[in-house]
Amino acid sequence: MNVGDRFRTVVAALLSVIAAAAALVTLLLEESASPFPGFLQDGAHATGSVNIPTAILMDYRAFDTLGEASVIFGSAVVIAAILGTPRFAREDQPLGLLSRRALVYLLPLFLIFPSYVITNGHRSPGGGFQGGVSIAVLVILLHVAFGNRFALQRVSLRFLGFVEYLGALAFLATGILGILLGSSFLANVVAGVPRGTPGALLSGGIIPVLNIIVGCKVAAGLSSIYCHLAGGGD
């Protein structure tokens, strides 16, 4: 048995011991009370959102969501700093006329869906992250179908950066509202923000506002990342 085989044998043995220990600890631990029944029973009343995952993301742990949204912002800043201004030195190769014409007709429909996902994330499946990614896909489709220079003339990097920065400030300002109302940062219904009727469009307190802010931030951040990656390696 050579050194490589011995090393793989030792690693496999260690992993087996760790897996067995983890299984044993899991069996020995007493079953703790799960918080999910409380969220399911009281989430809509406490937050005004009938979509419990969105209630958790935008109310119970909204501060964590701020950090998650900042990850995309930080990634966009680092990529822009490393790659610099996109050059797009290669010649654009847009798709054929039929594909471009089809996208022109379908673009409004493609935009309606993420808009619905964002604005109704507190009462149906969806939210800011999902809708923001869908909008970023539309921007990428513009680059693929019509060429990078054409797309940047319609959706410039300066505009994307402005939306990203404005979204970050708007998220912080919404969080400060809870402090001004005498509660904690990003406090919602507990701070006195009107809850509305759960299931209605105008309900959920600050949750719909945060969904819109996050949707704009995610869309701008991912679009900016794509532009720099696509134009920085030429």
C-alpha cells in the first residue's frame, strides 16, 4: 500500500468516525420544541403576512436579510474593483432578427411576472429576492439578444449603481423607522406600523416595502456583476 492509499484510508476512517459520532449525538439529544408551529399559527397575525417564509425573512429576521442583501452589494463592489470598467472588446454577436423581435414582444410579459412576485410576496409565494433575480435575467437577456453595447445604452452601469446604493439607503431608512416609533431597528407591527388585513395587497406593514427594496437591490446587483464579468475578461 503506497502513501496515497494510506492517506485515503485514514481520511475515510476519520469521516466514518465523525459520521457515526454525529448520528449518535443526534439519537441521544432530546427532541426540542420546534419554533415552526408558532410561526405557522401566529405569523399572519403578528406580521400581517400570510406568506410565512416572507414573514420570517422580512420581519422576524429582517436584520439577517439586510446582511444577505449586503453580500450581493459587496460582491458587486469587489468585482468592479478587480475587473474595472467593462471593455467589451470583442465584437457583439446579437441573436437573429426573429429571436430579437420575439423578445421585444415578450419583454413586457417577462417584466409583469417579477413585478407581481415582488409586490405580492407577502401574500403569495415569492418576494424581493426571487423577483429581483428574475429582473436581472431580463437584463442579461438584453445583453445576449441585442448585444452588450445596445443593452448598456438602455440599462447603464451608472443607473445600476444608483439603484443599488439607493436600495441600501432605503433599507436602512426603513429600519430606522422602527427606532423612531420607539421600538427596535426594522421593527414592524410591534412598533405600531399598520398591519392591515392579512391577505390583502396593502398589508404586512413594512414587509411589502422591504420586498420592493430588496428586489431592486438584487436586480441591480446581479445585473452589475454580469456586466463586469462579461466585459472584464476580454
